[in-house]
Amino acid sequence: MSHPRGPLSQLRRGHEELVLGLLRKHGPLSRGELGKRCGLSRTTLYDILAELVASGAVVTATSQEAPRGRGRPAETLTLNPDAGQAIGIDFARRALHVAAVNLAHEVVGSASEPHDADLPWEQRVELAVRLVGSLTGTGTGALRLGALDAIGVGVVGVVGSQRAGGEGRPAEEGGGHTGPHPAQVLLRERFGVPVLLDNNTRLAALGESIWGAAAGGQDVLYLRLSHGVGGGLVVGGSLHRGAYGLSGEFGHITVEPGGARCDCGGTGCLETVASIRAVLDAFRAAGGRAADVPELVKAVRAGDRAALTLLGGVGARIGEVLAALCNAIGPSVIVIGGELVETGEALVAPIERALHDHVMPVSRHRVSLRRATLGEVAGALGGIALVLHESPLLSRYPAGPDLAEDPIPDKESR
Ligand SMILES: [Zn+2]
């Protein structure tokens, strides 16, 4: 299942997809049954099957129920439960998250590992390769990648369409460059498949809207309170990307005009108040002691007044921003995720209060505030959704080359 793009290989790929789709739908089938259902010629089908078996995508089994005395027992073909079809990787600021689905589209595993914020891309990709290697399938063997289709990658920052703006990489590292992101180049070298790239928080919004707290929601607002503050929107049943991929930057809405300087270049953004660093700094300035979020959570559980007062104020700011966004967009579900939400009701209750107080009264009882349920792998799962491109939420979302897919290596120009 490699991806040269001539018309013949595309035709072949279509045939492979047809066969895999039938096995996904019907379970194990004999060659004869597959032949009846797929409509391909016997030669073509056997040819495609030989390739799928060789790549590890499909495995053969001898049916136990074959009637005796009627020739050879029937051999059936089935999807290999250990064959990874899609990998999602979230390159967050200080951690890496990976997840994989097999050909039956079941999540076969996920893994996470924290790292320093300044870890170079080469080492981040090495870490990703190691984490992918650690995933094991439902069977006994490790994940097999012979059937790998593509990798969906989330990165921090603005990811624009190459076609729209010539910016296939985050603005924070773009520096006027165009072309593929270093993660795309390095992952393609390692795995030899297309690498689709998008903003990691938008991918987390996608994951939560397909499998998580907002599953089935048609109008969803997702906010992540982590080292950065960002989000994503599902509007009218579609993941919203915005011109130049700029939708969902809720962390850079001004909440304190003339306030602290923000990494984005602005001042007084929500992120300067509600990011992990901002909250921990403010807690320490108020006399509290916490080196990280788990220690802050401990202080909250111990009833620390400074922590509760601080989170009350931060929650109020977040709730005000959500109320404004609600009035603009009209979501039915708001999902809040990220490490800071682990502080629990100390943060969530003031968010809810401020949302209630500031949203248009007519919307108050029509919007449901929920905590994210997919945890830290939401972005990696969103990357998988991007690759599979099956969710109706993506029906109007750009795919393939429009979505900052890495260009085909061109030997002439290198
Ligand atoms: Zn900002």
C-alpha cells in the first residue's frame, strides 16, 4: 500500500480499498465470496490479495467448519488485527502522544511521553518512532506497518494550507519559509507514507467531537487549557478551519487590555492568564507553592485559599470569553480539556458561573458545558480521523494536498 500517484497505481489502490472495505464490513471471507462481492476479475483479485497478504494487511486462516471429504478446507481471508492503517501523532509543546488504528478502524494502542519544550525535531521524531514501536495490537505481535496508509500529525501553532497561503508550517517557526514542516519530512523518511499536518488543538477538538465528550455534536466549541490555550470549532456539522487555518485561537482573545505580553506578540491575551505557566506563576506570586499542575491540584484539594481564589478569578475570565464566543457562534456543547481542568470544580464552577452570567439569557439553558473525556491522546486520535477522512465532520474539510500534505519528493529540484 505504497503511494506512487500514477493512474494505474491509483486504480490498484482503489481495488485494495474495495477488498479491505468488504473484509471490514463482513469479517472473514473466502476468495470465492470476495470474488462474488467485489466484481473484480479472478486474476486481478488474486493479484491484489497476494499483495495485501505480503504487506501484512490481510491474513489467511483455514476454516475449521469446512465439511469433511469435500476437497480442501476453505481458506478465509481476514483483516490482520495487528496491521496499523493510520497513525496519529500529537507534537504538543512538552509531550508527545501517539495512537494507531488497525484496518478494522479499532484503536490498537496509544502512548505518551513528556519531553523538554526545546527538544529538536529530529529527537521528537525519534521519540515518536519509539512510541509507535511500543504499540502492540490486539494479538500478540507488535503493530505491523506494512499496511500503513498515512500519518496524521498535530503541531502547535498556525498551520495554513499550502495552496491558500504557502504556509505549510506553524507561523512560530515559519520565519518566512514555505514548504513542508520538519516533522513531515522526517516522518516521511522513516515511514514512507504521506504525512498530513494540522493544528494539534483543532485535532483534539475533532477527536472529542467524534469519540469524546461531544460525540455526535453538530455545533461544538472546544477549549484546551494547557501550556498553551487554544481550541477548535465544529460549526453546522463541520470542523471549521477558517481562512489560513486560523480558526480556534481562543487563547489570543484579549482579556486584559494592556496586560502581560503574550508569546503571540500581543498583550493581555487569555493565554497570559489561563495557561499552566500563567496560573502557576500567579499562584506562587500569591504565596502558594506548586512546581506543576499535580501540586496545584493537591493545594486545591487541601482547600488552599490562595489557590481557590486564583482559580475563581481565572475561571471567571475563561467563562467570559466562552460567553462571548457562544454569542458569536451558538454552540450546543462546550468541551473544556487540558491539564488545568484537573483542578476540578475549583476552576470549572467559576467558568460555568461566568458563562451563565454573561451569555445571552436565551442561550443559558441551551448550551451544555462538559469536561473532555479523551485525555491527552485526543489530538493523536484527531490525527487518525484526519487520515481516515470518514467522519462527516470532515466532509467539507480540505484533504490531501490542500491540507499541508507534504509534497512528493522531487529529485530534480533537490
Ligand atoms: Zn496571544
